[in-house]
Amino acid sequence: MLPAELRQMDRVEPGQEFDVERLDRGDYRLIRRAARPNDGAVDWLLACPEKGFFVPVASESTATL
């Protein structure tokens, strides 16, 4: 676990993932993994307090573009 002071300084959020690189005996480096595009978007949409706001829209094929 990272101390709160370091988490605050580096804006480490709950659930962020890191790779660990061994530098030497007892010395390690944490490398923050880049967030995937749209990571959490589905959870955010499902958490919308107003249900029924989404209405599917018919679309044309992109084959003609």
C-alpha cells in the first residue's frame, strides 16, 4: 500500500494499476499503467439516475460514405 502522502502528491486513484519493476534487492519501481480509452464509461452510464433516457436511433450504413 502506498502512503496517503504519496497517493495525494501523484494523484493515485483507487483501482489504478501499476507494473512493478525490480531494480535491485529491496528496490522497486512502480510504473502507472495508462488508462484504457473509455475505461469506466459503461459504469458511468449505468449509474445515471434518470432511467429511460437512452433512445436507440436508426442509422444508415457507413458503406456508402
